Amino acid sequence: MTTEIHATAIVDKEALIDENVSIGPFCIIGRGAQIKKGSRLLSHVVVEGKTEIGDECTVYPFTSIGLPPQDLKYRNEETGVRIGARNVIREYTTVHRASIGGDRITEVGEDSFLMAYVHIAHDCKIGSHVIMANAATLAGHVTVEDHAFVGGLVAVHQFTRIGAYSMVGGFSGIGQDIPPYTIAAGARAKLFGLNTVGLKRHGFSDTTIAELKKAYKILFREKHTLKEAIKKVQAELPYTDEIKHLIEFIEKNKRGICR
């Protein structure tokens, strides 16, 4: 198939449009944007700045990608957005270009599903296979690791991290890091245990889940400091890839760990 650009779309002559791309009615593609092969912009999509949209993405109407960050320090420096392959981005989603306060790239991985009204602010790093439900909103410099699920109407504070395979319940406020493999919810979110159902759906073995449950109990239920709890986990449990990732995630926190 050849690239199709609707007659009402406006595409800058310096935008890079690959083969088999579909750009629908009233889309605006600015200078420096790159749309890779097989992607579809259905209608009324705005793409600005140094923005790359990967192969076979589908972007729904009234989405804006690559507009300037909502950062008062931003002075139109050259920064960008990089979106990987096979993402689905639903209506009214906003993905802002980075500021100069990081590596100058806002990034979304591959195979993620961003539902309507999702907001991804400047300098966020979203992994692959992430699901963000309607009106989930990330402030600047937020990290969401692979296979995380963020519920609807969730607000995530800047510089906060959401760990791999974790689940954040709807209508939650996230002010501290959510450890991998856990469930968190609440207006000021608290942990509610291991994301057992999610782990089983992703093929984690019963043995691995049992080990993570033991680690969770030591870290978040027994009355230790985090430093003491980490030492106990390392001493009493096999240091599997999952336990290692959980410990390293906790040790790297800057805003504190949700407990």
C-alpha cells in the first residue's frame, strides 16, 4: 500500500512520512516530525517538533503529540518525543516534548495502550506493554516500567516511578514510588499486596510468586526499616531476577517508597 494523506491534512514539507502511512482529515504534521511505516493518524491529530512515531501505531482523533512542555523554564530549546512501535493512543491524549531538565526526550516504548484523555508530561519514560486507563495523568519526569497498569483518573507526582507489573487502582494519587509487582490505591496511595492475578496472567510461576510474597511481607508488613528489610530479603530468599529488580528499584528511590 502507498501512503495516504487526506486532502484536508496539513503536512510540513520537512516532515518525514514513511510508506504505508495513513494521515486522516484535518491532521497537522509539523516540521521535524517523523511518522514511520504502517502508522495511522485517524483525524484531527497534531504532531509537532522533533517527534518520532514508530511503526504501526494508531492515533485517534484530537490527540496532540510533541507540543511544548508545561514547564515555565522552557525557552523553546530543541527537545523531542520518541514513541515506539504498535502503540494505540486514544482520543484527546497529550504527550509533551521534553524539557532541558533531563535527556531532552519524552519516551513511550512499544505495544502500549493509552486510553482517552491520558496525559504524559515532559521527560516521562514509559516502558512497553503499559496500559493507562482514561484520564490517567503523569507529571514531569515520571517513569513507568514495562507491563504496569495505571487506572483511570490517577494523578502521578513528578519524579515518581511506577514499577514493572504493578497495578495502580483508579482515582489514586501517587506521591511516592510504587514497587514492582504490587498493587497500590488510594487518594494518598498505599500498598495492598502483591499483584498476584497480574503476575499469573503474565506467566510468572507459582514458585516466583511465592518468593515475591515472602519478600513483600518482609519489606512492607514486618516492622523493619527498609535497609534492615532489604538485608533480610537478601539473606533469606533466593536472589532471583525478580527479587533483584524489586530490591534495586527500592534502593534507587528518591521520593520515598509507597508502603
